[in-house]
Amino acid sequence: RGAHTLRSHQPTGRRSFPHPSPRAAAAAAPPCSASGAASSPASAHLPPPLRAPISTAPSLPPPPRPSSPQTLASPWTTTSSRPAASQALKASAKLSHLKSPTKPDAVLSFLAAQGFSSSDVAAVVAGDPKVLCSRVDGYLGPVVAQLTGLGLSRSQTARLISCCHGNLHLTSIVSKLQYYMPLFGSIDNTLRALKGHFYLISSNLERVVKPNVATLRDSGLGDCDIAKLCLAHTRLLTTSVESIRAIVACAESLGVPRGSRMFRHAVCAVAFLGVDKIAAKVVYLKKTFRWSDAQVGIAVSKFPPLLRRSKDSLQRRSEFLISEVGLERTYIAHRPMLLSYSLEGRLRPRYYVVKFLKENGFLNHDRDYYNTLNISEKTFMEKFVCPHKEAAPHLAEDYAGACRGEVPTRFRIA
């Protein structure tokens, strides 16, 4: 019979396998008789094998196995400028139905044609792998056109798509952004809010979001306060109006009047904290600072964020301010902002400087410790460090060391 030549059809996009050379194939094959059967004693007991066409072409590799979600995900999620392999594994769970690279290739080509950088594409895929399954004409194209029409940059558009987790198609993204951008003050603030709570995109503006904002305004908060408050607690925009009213009432019960400068901080402090946790923190404050009920009430009303300070943070400041500095508990209760400053970066270093200046007669009158903490770093240097360069040349060096956490045994004069 004439020899037949087999042609190899290598699937596009599949990894090719090495073909054995004709010489290696001949060496590996058993010797054949004229009838085509292998010359072996056992061959007499076996049925004659099917005759295969004689070919001089190399043998074909076995057909490739169906691609797994991981292998389909990895080409679009693990390049050097895109998310790491862990992102591909994370993406694979959402791409389990993907059988062909057609849609992902079309999505990536579209994004590249629109001017998205590789890092922008990486953000989109990492944030929402299902974008790779999107239809360009029916979904992704119109979404990108709407967002860029609002003035969003390519990078901002990528950030928005990545943090919405497929919710862009649930409603008109344009109308949502037209409301949120003025509310939060900028597109960057809006993206921050969406990243922290992407349900803002799917929440109903008329039935949920706008009534909550109106309730906050009715409590005496201005637009700027609402923007800052909702950036810290975005859930305030998507919870129920009844929850908003309960939070406002709880903030007012701390002794902070509505409309005051501190009321926003009070609402922020108690938002979603729970009555039991607030009561437990009040008990801890009384025990740690040895405050009476009246004193803890004064401290919390003057500085509501105390309720969210960790126990370790409060304990370490209590030990320093009471045991080392020697402050009275009443003094601290009336100046609770003391407890907001960094222990290593401000409380200790400035105390050491003022103590050194007092002990060496460089201060002509006593300085209140709280007032030395309440000023900026530049002002503190100008008032307490720079004027003593000649008399205490090492003061600036020792102060810098204290700010780095180095507790000095003494500040040197010369």
C-alpha cells in the first residue's frame, strides 16, 4: 500500500508537545514481520492487530485535556504586571463555566484599545474576575462609555469596575455617581466609599439612601459632616432610617448636643457599636483612670472617640500620664484629647523636653503640659528646642531620639 502522510492539527492556544524523531520512533518500535505482526512467540496466541497506515511522519501527541478554570484564568491574571498567581486561583472559582478564551480575549483587547494600562486591567480582573466573561458590546462598552462621559479617568474607571463586583449592571451607574460624587465631595472619595461598601451601587437611592441622608441632616449635621461621617461608616447610607435615628439618639445621650462641633464625632463613635459594648467601655474607662461617673461622662462628652480606643491603648496612656507624669485624674477627664495623641511620637518626647528645660532653669515660668501637646511640631521646635541650641546643643538630637522610641536616661546639656 502507498504510504499515507498524517497531518498534525495543533489546536490554537494549546501548548505543543515535543515530537519524537523518526529515528527514535523506529528504535522504540518492535520488529515487524512481513504480515505486519510483531515477531514474538506470544503473538501466535493473540488476534491479529489492526493494520495502521505506514507513515514517515512523527506520531501525534495525545489530545490535550479540557482546560481547568485555573489554566483558563492564569493567562489573564498572572503576567508580571498583573495580579499574582493567588489572584488566578481566586478568579478560577468565578470562571468555572468558562470553556473558551474568546470572551476574555475580547475584553482585554477592548480595554487595551480604550487606553487602559496593564495595572488598570490588573485592578479590574483582580477586583471582579467575572468581567472577563462580559459581553463587550452589550455590557462593558456602554459602561465604560458612561463612566468616561462623567469625567472619570481610565484609572478611576478601572477602580470603579473592580470594586463593584459585577453590580454595575443592576442599575444606572451614572445616576448613582451623579448623586454620590457631590455627597462625598469628589470622585476619589466616592471610590473610597464604594471600595469599603460596594452595596452603595445596588442600593435604591430614592427608598434607602436619600431618606438616610435626610435623617442625618434633620439631626443637625451639615453636608460636610455627613460626607466625613459616611466615609467612616458607609453603612449609614444603606441601613434603615430607624437605625439612623437610634444611633443619633445614642450619640445625644452621651451629653453631646445636636448641632455642636463634636456631634459628628459622637455619632461616629457609637455607630453600629451596640449598647452593651458602649456600657462595657464606660466601665473600663472608670476602672483604668479611676474616674467617677461624672468624670467619665465629662471625658466622653468632650472626646467621644474614647469609646472606640482599644483597651491596650488606654491602659498604656493611663500608666504613663498618671504614674510617670503625675497628672491628676480630674485633669485628664477635662482634657481627654490627651488620650488621642501618640504615646511614642508625642506624649513621651515632649514630656522629656519640658521636664529637662524645667529642671535646668531654661523655662522662666511653668508650662502646662497639655498646652505643649496641643501645638504643631513646627511650633514646638520653635518654642522649646531651637532657642536652646547653644546652652543645650544635644537637645534636638535627644528629642529626635525620643520620637524614635529611644527613652533617654537624661537629656544632655553639653
